[in-house]
Amino acid sequence: MFNYQDNRNIWPKCTKSRCFYVTNTLTLMQKKIILQLIIICVILFTLLITLERSWYNMDKITEKNTTVEVNNISRIQSAPQYMQTFEEVPIINSNIILSTTDMINKRLELNARRQKIENICTNYSDKELQLYSHYPNIIIDTKHGISWCPIYKVGSSVWMKNFATLAGILTDRIMNLVHQNVIQINSIVRQAFPPDLNFNNTLKKLDNTKKFLIVRHPFERLLSAYRDKLEHIEGREYYYKRFGRHITYRYRRNKKLNETKLEPTFQEFLEYIANERYFDEHWAPYYDTCKPCTIHYDYILKFETFQEDYHFFIQETGLRYYLYRKYDLKNMNQYGPTTSTLLKKYLETIPKLLLRRIYKIYEKDFQLFSYSPDLY
């Protein structure tokens, strides 16, 4: 040991990163040991840099197998937990092939749906200038010749997976990230099919593709949205903070309920819609979301006949050869699907006057797509 106070026996030795001190009395052997340690550190540092570069290059090679670049995915990976959704995914039998007779009958049925919409739309007046803000919502796949206006809570998870498949990005790695809620499949689909900012180009693309949308009974969709986003806080904290807390504060009459239930009831949710008419994408009217009177859709598919409509569509458009995957139900609502029977149970305590007000808000959806409020 040497005395730090004796500066005469100490001389500095500096490298690029730091300075340290050794005594003049170091032996030759000690100097050799220090030199060897420095060489070993340099070798280890160089080896570490080489390994990091190798890992990076391997990641890049893996990502080249998809059409989504690494930097795009990294931006999506920050998707917050509240974005988790539990879609009611219909079971699809990928082995079904409709007969010629079934295809003809389904074509007649879909033609009737289109014709009714055209007839009813003559009673409405839409401003064409409003179209521009709605076209970006439509996913356009020019390669396969289809365009889809997504309506959430109506089997949208199935078609998000379909478009991811058509884009060539539905790899096992991506699906694992989706199931872990690290990324959202709708985000990567939007990146794979970005909207064209040129309005005229968008019109041309739409004209050259088969346009479709999927609808379901408006009351069932409202209940599905409520159960998925607001009925339970766990995993839906964002929706509780954005909507649920305000709804219970504004529309809860039984204040004792606050002691046992923080989430809004279905009636409170309906009162919020009836009074404030503020729509999230999960319960916005079809008429406002997809503009069926100004965008002439070639196919109007329905959730109630999802399997028949689905197979008819992919057979007629030639997509059956691409969409052969059997979909899993990992995103299924853990509390079960929203059925007409379940809806009747929820509506037992809903005042008829409130239900009529809700009907008036979604009246165009009922009329255009042949749904009746009298079922409930």
C-alpha cells in the first residue's frame, strides 16, 4: 500500500476513458499483469460488440420474411394494455364449399339486401363532401380486389386476420404478439393497407374492388360493446376512465350501488348514448361509420348468417384459396358471447321509453339492414 498524500511517489496513467495512478515502485511483473488485464478487457469488449451485431442481423433477417418492417412493429409494441379487446369470433368451418344451388340462393338474398338499401336511401340526403373523412376508414386491398368498411363488434377480428393473411403478415410470431396483447392486429393491418391521401385515387381503387361490410342487430351490438368495454373494469381501465366513470357520475341514481359496483350498468350506458350521443367506434351507427347511401357496397353480410355469408363471399371472390386458416377463439369474451337470449335478459329492466330513444338514434341502421326493434 502507498500513501496517497505522498504525491512524489505517484504518477498518473491515463486511457481514453479514465485515469488511474500507479506507484513508481511497481515491479516489472506487476506491469505485465496490468497490461495483460487491459488486453483481455479489450478482447472481451470487441467480442461483445460482435455478438450484438450478429443478434441484430439475425433479427433483421427474420423480419424480412414479413412485409412489416422492424421499425414499424416496434412502434406498435407500445400498445397499452387497455386496448385489449374480446371479440365474439364466429366459428368458421374452413372445409365448407357451397353448392351451385346454395350460391344462387345466397346471391338472390344479397341482391335483395342491396336493392332495399338503394330504395331506402332515396329518402335520405347525404352531403358528398362528407365522404372524404370516411374513405380512410375503408381497408382497400387492390391486389385481391376487395374493400372492407370495418364495423367493430361484428366479427371484425375474423376479417382483420383475413386481411393480415392476404397481406402476408400473419406469421406465428405476429400472432403470438397479438395474443400477448403486445401489438394490435388492426394496427398492423392498417399499416399494411394505408389510406391513399389522394381522394381521386381512392375513388378509383374503390371502383375497381368489391366493397363489403358486415352488420348485426343494433341492440345486440350495443350490448356486445357494453359487455366488452364497460361491464368489467379489469383489462378495460382505459374505457372506464374515458367513459365509465363519467357515465356512473352522471346517470347513477342509486348512489348505494357505488359501494358494490364501479362500472356502469347497461341502463346507465344506454342513457348516456340517448342523452349525449357521443359515439365510440364500437357503438357508432353503421350509417355514420360506413355511409351505405353514398358508398355502394357490393356485399351486405350479416352476423346472424355469418358462416353462410362468409363462405359465399370468399367463394365468389376467389379468396377461398387464400383464407384457409382455421381461426382460434383466444380473443373470445371470457363471459360468453352476446346472443339474442342474453340480450332479452339484459333488456328486462330497461324502460321502454329509453329503448325507443335508442331506436330513434339507430333508426337508419334498423331500416337499411332490415332489423326490427320489436324482436325485443
